[in-house]
Amino acid sequence: MNRAIPVVWPIGAASFTRMGRYFMDIILHVGAHRSGTTTFQQYLRDHSEKLEAQSIGFWGPGRTRKSIFPGLFRPRASAKEIRRSEGRVQMHLAGTRLSGVEQLLISDENMIGSSRQSLRAGTLYPAIGERMARVSAAFGGQITRVVMTIRAQDLWWASAAAYTVARGHPVPSAEQKDYIAQSARTWRDVITDLSCAVPEAELMILPFEQSVGQPAKLFSAATGTKAPLDVQGRWLNRSPCARELRGLLTDQGADISQVPDAVTRWQPFSPEQTARLRENYADDLHWLTAGADGLATLTEDPTRQRAGTSLPAGHMTRGHNYDNGQGHMARSG
């Protein structure tokens, strides 16, 4: 009986043939939400011709959610339904290989869940392990690299709350905010679950604070190739400021008492809750800097000095004023 022999493909090897088969790098950009994903995806669309010239393919949310992943994440899906979803992924992969693509970059933050699901659960991406295990199986265990951007928890939760509230979801209650702030689950747990779900892939982590407004930097980290020059200022899918959010809530006939009338970022958490969330992020970065137990690689800005015992203050305090143009021009809320 013939048995398949597992092979570890070299990172960045691009496509090649082995035993008559054609292989290509499969690179997943999984978010997280509220960390510049929309800006990055638009950057890839804007440079589609240059990517094609480099034999780099791109699947974005417009394709993955309509044609690639439907049914893959459906709760209580039968084995037959899951096999059908996996077959759909393999069919699209085969077509991409035939087109001569050497690196396939797939960017869809909903692969790991949604910010709304995190808010409902009061914890970061509780289902990421199960969801990404299904993705890994659908790709036949041939994912080369997974790239994820993480963000300071106090600002991530604030941005996620503003984004969902602006779309008609309720303002988080006092109990919900306290539950979030007290949660023991941090990015370290998210990354650990991700690593276990996609064990065949190199896992690369970028801090949002070092890559904000720089989609080309994210591209180079993901692909290991030179990025197309980006000359456009981008500011896509940002969360509304407090005053804008009050206006949206007024239009919805909702209570605006918990949102101040200010042009700054809405921060729903108390100073004590914010401090706890920031401390969690500092611990996450220290863990990553120390090697992340061999599970992931922290990609740092080579122009910055390596992190010391605490995160530089500027990284933890950039808020809505920074988004409003006092920092980089292009970023997601």
C-alpha cells in the first residue's frame, strides 16, 4: 500500500514541481479585525497588475466569502457538507495553480471569527481554533505561512465596540465591559490556538502600532518579496469618533447617554479597565519578544530598537487624535 510521505516545504520556496506535482506558497492573512485589514486589501487590489507580474495571486473577502468558504464555518455542518466545502476550496486552488501563480495571498479577517462574536462572548476570538482547523483541512495541510496583526486590547475593544454599535448593535453594558476587562484570554491564547490549528504553517505576528498605515510593510512581511510602492493616503473602514457615534445612535433611536459629545475616540472602558487591558498587551508582547514558546515569530520594525521591559509609551497612547492625521495618513479604526 502506498503511503503519503509528509514533507515540510521550505518557507518562501514559491512554486516548484516534485514528483510531477505543482506546488505554490499559500499565505493566509487572517486579520485581526480593526487592525488595517480593509486598507491592506484595497492596497492589494490597487496593485493587482504588479502582483500578477510577480506571479502573486490574491483572494480577498469579495471572493472568499462568496465563492471559496461558504459552508465551511457553518455550525453543526455535516461531514458531507464539510467535504463539499473542502472540495470547493481545492477546486479554486487547482485553477489558481494552473494560472501560474507562485504565491497565493489570501486576506480575510473573518476566517478567525468576527469582532461582533468576540464582543458577544466577552473574549478574544473564542472559536479561532475550530475555524482555522477547518481552514487547514480545506487546504490539505499545505498552508505555508499565516500572518496576523495584533493591537493593544484597550484600543482593539474600543474600536470593535464603536464599529458594531454604529451598525445597530447594543452599547456594551457595564457588566459586559467588566467581563471583557477581567478576561484571562489574551492575544497569547489566540496565537496559541491558531498555532495548534495550523501546525504546518509558519506563524508571523505584527504589532499594529508598528505597521499602522503601512500596507506595503505588511505585504513584504507576508510574502518575503519587495512590495509595490504605495503612494496613496488610506483611511478605510475606521471607527467613528464619539460625536459621530452619538449621531448614529440618535438616528437609530438608541440611548446616547453612554457616549460623550466629543471629537475624540470613544473609549467605553474605565481608566482601571483600560489599564488592565494595556497590561495584558504588554505581557503579550513580552511573550512574543521572548520567542512565543516557539509557536510564532514577532516581526518588528528594523528601524526601532528591540522592546525592553515595557512597551514604549507612544505605542500605548495612540488614539483617535493619532488617527486624525497626527500620525500616518492611512489606517483602519
